[in-house]
Amino acid sequence: MKRVLFVDDDSAVLDGLRVRLHGWRKRWELVFVESGARAVAEIEQRPFDAIVTDMRMPSMDGAQLLDIVARRWPETIRIVLSGYAEDEQTARLLPVAHQYLSKPCDPQILENVIERCLSLHELLQEPRLRRLVGSIRQLPALPRTYSRLRDVMSRPEVGTAEVAATIAADTAIAAKVLQVVNSAFFRRARAITKIDAAVSHLGFIAIRNIALSVEVFSQWGGSVLQGFDPERLQQQGQQVAAVAHALAAGTPLADDALLAGLMHNIGYWILVQECPKELQQACAIARERSLAMHEAEREVIGASYAEVGAYLLGIWGLPRSVIEAVAFQHRSEQIAQTRFDVLSALVVAKALAGAQGLDAFGLPNRPPRLIDDSYLGPLNAPFDWDEAQRRAAAAMGELQP
């Protein structure tokens, strides 16, 4: 049974949560405490799958509590439920909180967030890997991207489109910005999945504080993995995103398809930094046995970059369709697909954008399955294979300098 810990110094709030969540006791073990110190004592006794905490509390506030949890029990999913959203507090929470909810919170929304977070354990079943992802405080950004974003934002005349384009060019930064804009501190009624909308919604000052803060930026320090090309990883993410968006053009899926393409290889930002030796071993196995890299990763690490990336996006609260697409990009046959969706847009985009050439490890790109009209037909895709190739060629052409 999953265990969830709720922390709030207001006993009335805890009583309300007990009543609202009573029906979930058959599925979750719920524990309620009134201070950060009590919360730490509870976790020291037995681990929890998720913690939901208030921000403003005496002695130890929510940010301090989550910092302790992140360092000592990184596998615990960390959620803030608070009625305060000052810029300083938000900045303190960025490196330690996975999701943010505001008070008063609709009970159904709270239940859905917790349930979705706990269900992510099915994506990444190895506890060691969940701890690895949970311990990440920042994602790496290429030094060139960091410098360009800093320079772009220093110009008084800079516009939203230029800032958005700079952010979208870096997978890690784009993911963090979207995480924050879809949190309760900033969001409105509808989820935001477009970078330019996020920039407009947050404003330049918030973007600058988020994107350039130490918590978000971690410069990629040299070649940590022999044969790995981070520039190529960036480029391929942009190519897949452009093609996925072109394939879904004119449908309600277009924005999420673009997002899924942009985020599809974000798992490597973690694995390259945290598991370089294991990745090097997987690369050698893939080359020796002519395996796809993700297959070798599962043998060596216990999961591929797809599952690791999807788990990270999941605990950040990005759209379910995007998480599913990233998680099952190599195993789409395991999902019952009866219509063209974000997953199928990503699968086709990867087949077209990466049909030729090498991946970021210098290995041949290997589509996981045959993609042609026989795949598209049952999905009632809004195009046939010839049209898919035409759209992909046009999208790829627009990316050329």
C-alpha cells in the first residue's frame, strides 16, 4: 500500500484533509502531522511514497522540510500545498518541490495529483532509479545556451518570440519553465504547453529568475562520457519536435506533440550525468550486438532514458499524453491505440526525423518498429505515409540555417 504524509501546522486544515481523503484509505496509508520535525520523525520510522506540505510553518517551513527529504529520501515525491506564492519562497522551492498546489485546493485536484504521482512507480519500477531522479536538483544546460539566454535577456528591446525560441532550444530549460508555469503559483484554468505562452504568462523577470538561477542551470562540464555528443542530442530533440508538430498540425494534438518531441530524450540529461559508467557499458553492448541503445540501457541500468525521462516529467506534472508518449516511444505496441494521438505522432516523427544517420552516441538510429501506411491506417491518421514524409521534409528543412 502506498504511503502519503501530509504536513500542516493548522490542525483545521489537516482535519479537512482527513475527511476529504477518507475514501482513499483503502488504497493509501495516510499520515497527518503538524510540524516539519514530526514529519522527519515519521519518515525516519518508515519511508513514504509522497509528502504534501504547507509552506509557512514555524521552526521548519515547507522549503526546509523538503530540502531534508530531498537529501535523505530522494525517492519520495514532494508536493507543496500552500496559500502563499511570494517570489522568494517560489525560488526556494524550485530545486526541492516536484509540484505546487495552492490553497484552497479542490479535493479532486489534490487526489488526482497524488494518484498520478504514485502511478508513476509503474513506469520506473526500480527504486534505485527513482531515488536517482528524485535527487536531481537541477538539469544541465549547454554553456552556449546559457550564455545566449543571458545575453538575450539583457537587451531592453528583446521580445517574447526571441526569448521563447532561446528557451525552446534547450530541453532542460524548457522543461523547467513549463513545470513552473503549470504550477499553481502561476497557472490559470488551462494548462500551458507552448513556450511562448509560458514566457508571456510568467513575464521576463520570472523567466530570468527561473532560467538563470543556480537551481536550474548546471553547466555541462566537458565530456563526461566518451563518444557522447550533447549538441547532437539537442539537435535531434528539436528535429523530432518539429516533425511531430508538423504531423499533428491542424489537430488539437499539435502543442502536446511538439512538447513530447522536445522532451522525448530528456532522460539522457540525467543518465549521462548520474550513470556515465553504466551508459558507457550499454553503448559498448549496443555496438557489439547491434542493439538499439534503449535496449542495452534496460539490460545494464534496468530502464532506458525513455522511462527515466517520463518519470521526471510525471513528477513535474506535465500533461499525461506527453508522459505516456515519452515513456512508450519504443514500446507503442504495449498501448492500445485506436486513434492518432501524441504517442503515434512521436513514434512517426522519430522514424522520419531519425531515419538516417547516427544518434548522440554515434550509433545507427534504429526505429523500434516498421512505420508505414500499415501503422497509420488503423489509427485514422490525418495523413498517409507519403504525406507524412512530405510534412517531415518540410519541417526539417525549416530547421536548416
